[in-house]
Amino acid sequence: MSSHDINVRHVARLARLALTEDEIKTFEGQLGRVLEHIDLLKKLDVTDVEPTAHTHPVYNVTREDVPGPSLPRETVLANAPRTANNLIIVPKVVE
Amino acid sequence: MDLATLTLDELQKGFRAKAFTPVDVLRTLELRIESTEPSVHAFLTRDFQEALKAAEHADVSLPLGGLPIGIKDAINVKGHPCTSASRILEGYLAPYDATVIARLKTAGAIPFGRLNMDEFAMGSSTENSSAHITTNPWDSSRIPGGSSGGSAAAVTSLELPAALGSDTGGSIRQPASLCGCVGLKPSYGRVSRYGLIAFASSLDQIGPLARSTRDCAMILNAIAGRDPMDSTSLDLPEEDFTARLDQDLKGVRLGIPKEYFVEGINPAVRATVESAIKKCSDAGAELVEISLPHTEYAVSVYYIIATAEASANLARFDGVRYGKRAENPKDLMDLYLRSREEGFGSEVKRRIILGTYVLSSGYHDAYYLRAQKVRTLIRRDFEAAFEKVDAIVCPTSPEVAFPIGERANDPLKMYLADIYTIAANLAGICGISVPCGLAEDRGAKLPVGLQFLAKSLDEAKLLGIANAYESVSGWKDIVSPI
């Protein structure tokens, strides 16, 4: 296993994404080449460099805690795949 | 006079002089759209009757009164479909207006139609749309660029005077370049992202595509500003972005990054861009060679950060609260796995996998954290450059529009073509692509864009420089073949 081998089957599971055997094979090849390219970054010395998460760091942005109108329940539920009694229906989670 | 050929500014003058009305314009555009759409396919859907009703009541004294503006399918317009060109959002109706839409409406504009794009804005060709392929108005066998390909194609085929797009790594500027219109990516934080379906939250920014720099400035005036619904939007003094459009290029210092004119650029594109830069210098600009030493790392940094953020943002599409749900799931895990499998296209899956991988246990520091550190170095390159120059001038894309299907199986090659646009998103600065001429590729003549980049929040200066170039570019004499 070279350093650019990516275990697509495992990662897909983490991402909650089912893939076909063909997709797994294709992605392993394509993403292996992308990771090989990305290895460029290892050439750089980044000791003592601060990471950038946002280009304009703004911290603790809060707004007044004032109640306001929310979206109507029926508008929100209209986009749900399955509903009943103003609730979203999902498969049983707890046995 | 063909109303479809007019810019926003010209339409507005006509409205106010009572030469024609917003209804006249919409009726003209609808005819135009009917004749060009069978080959361009820029729209996913459009509601002409609703727009007509808005046009009938338009107040043309407002800043954008009565002007139709097309909307990329990633931006919510209340009551309309909003799918980001993905199967997973089939049937979804936007329950609210994005802040940019609310602001356009307040300014009197008429948001019109849903414009095609690469699924979730992931792509550079609009071939990743789950709906259909949009073609380049200059050559229907070629791609319009992407991801805002529908927006660029609609504007250049004279279906609409202007449109909104979104730009995460070049998705406004690159299609503007490949189709031959103006596309502006504002600085990060300039425009609210509330109501834009998120791709990479630290890079995404909404901006205009139009047929002139002035029109982009007019739209930016309407959509910019702090929004309590987006904590990353910046609280800045109000600014008129059209204020510096009368400036010329005399004494303007333009930086030419030496790293941008090396390998990988199509020679015809290079020649077109170099002659455009010469026009800037003939018009009085001072050309300064600069260095952006970390250029070669930008694509790698981008594809780590953008996919990492995307993998988190797209976790919300799980088949539970909205969007597509797989039939007869045997349990909740099966519902997640299959709803996402059936709902997402290949490129989106590929990027979710890459993004999940670079964030996963054991790899986070080697990839994601390192990429964020190199992002700092890229940002510093630009800060140092803008000490010496007013703006940077360079190609928008190393190539012209390529034939449909040519890149489909080579994602790395597609990613590498983003080299000139992605650094602006990583650094949070503003950038604009302006048409600068045609270059020949395998017998076809295709548009080339010239990109100007300016430091963060320097849009007024950027637009002034772009507009001054536009007036000497000679582009107005070039007529689109469609």
C-alpha cells in the first residue's frame, strides 16, 4: 500500500455514502493521483505558521436575543419526504 | 434598437426617459430566450408570468427598478425550486429569500429564473449538473465554464442583462472568462451568504455576472452589507461602488505575478492576455513584476480545504428533513447511505470522499491543518504584493472553453485549471474577470478573460481599474455569434 492509497470503502462509510464497486475502484485511482499531487505541501516548512480558518477573523458575533417570527411549520414540513401529525417520519431508531 | 442587447445601466436610462418599460424588456427577453434556449440550455426553470407581474408594478426610480436579474440555482428565492442542480434536492421549494434576493427586491430588481450550474457548485464546466448540459454561446460543442455556467451563458447569449453567481474557487470569474462577460467575486465577508446553499463556507461568496463592469458595481451596491443572519458578513461603512468608475489607468500600478506566466498556459490565451496588458500600459498604467511565491501550492490547499468544508456542509443532505429519500429503507443507516448514494452525482461523491478523508482521524494534521497553514502563507504573498501595487493583472483561466466531455475522466487536470482563480478565495481578496479578446483553439474563436485582483475590501478601486481597462479593451466591437 503506497502512501497515496485511500481506503475509499472505509471513508465512504464514515461519510454515510453508499458506493458501487465500480465507483470505489474509480475513486481510488483518481483520488490517489490527487493525493499524490497534494503531497507537494510536504515540501514546505510550516513550523510557527498560524493556520488560517477564515480570512477575516471575527470572533463571538452575537445578535440581540429577541424572539421573532419563524418559518411557518407547514412550509418547513412541505419539504420533508414523509410527515404525519406535524412530525417528520423516520425509520425506528431505538428498538 | 434590440432591448436584449442593452446593459442594466442602459436599460435603466431608457426606463427613466420613458423610452420603454420593464414589461417591454421582459417580453423581448422571453422571445430571445425562446429562440436561444434550445441550443444554450442556461435555465433549469423560469416563471415568466410572475416576472411579468413584478415588471408591471416596477418602480423605476429605485436603484435597480424593473431590471431582471437571473439567479444561480444555489440561491434561495422564496417559493421557487432551489436544487443546486442536484437530484438530492429535487422537488425542494425555497421557504425563504436569501439575503441577496431580499436586497435585490428592495432595490426594485426582478429575480428571474433558475440558472444551471455544476451540482453544489463543484466543477468548472457545468457538466456536473444533474439536469442537463449548458453550452457555450460561442460554440455549442463546448462548455460554458463553471460552476456558474448557466449565469454566464444566459448573460452572454443576451437572454438576460445580468445574473447572480457564487464563487468558491473561481465559479463566477472562470465562466465569465470562458463565455465573454464580466464577473465579480467580492471580498470574503462583503456579501451575506445567508440563503446560499453552502459549498465551502470559508471560501464561498455571491457576486454578479453582467455585460459591463458598471453593471457589476450597480448590483454590488444592492447586495453588499452586514447581515445579522450571516455572522461572517462584515460591518462596514456604506460605499458607492460606482463612485470610481470615471477613473483612468494613468499612474495605476499593476502587478504581474512572474509565477503566473510559466508552464501550462495555452499560448493563444497567453498572447491575448499579454496584448491586453500592453493596452493597460499604453493607457498609462505602470507595470510591476511581482512574486507570489506560494502559487504552486494553491490548488492543493484549495482542494483540501474546499472538500473538507464541503463534506461537513453536505452532511445535512441525509434524506430526513428535506430532499430525496431512498425507498423502503431497512433502518436509519440504510436510509442515509442510499439516499445520499441516489441523490449525489459523481463529482460530489468524489469530493465528499476526499473531504472526509482529509479530516479523518490520523490524517487531519497532515492534510487539513497543514493546508490551513499554507493558506496563511498564500495570504501573506498577496498582502506583500499589495504593498507595491494597486492591483494584480493576470489571466482568469489558462485556457479557452474546451469541448464537452473532454475532461470528464480527468478530475486532476480539471482542478489544475483553477490555478489563477482559487488563490483569491483562499486569501479572501476581491477579483474580477473582464473580456479581453478572442483566442483560436482548433478552428474556433473563443473569449479570453483578463483578471484583476485587489486587496480585501478594495472593490471600489478594483471596479475603477476594470472599468478603465474595459473602455480601452476594444471588446465592445466584438459581436457574439449567437
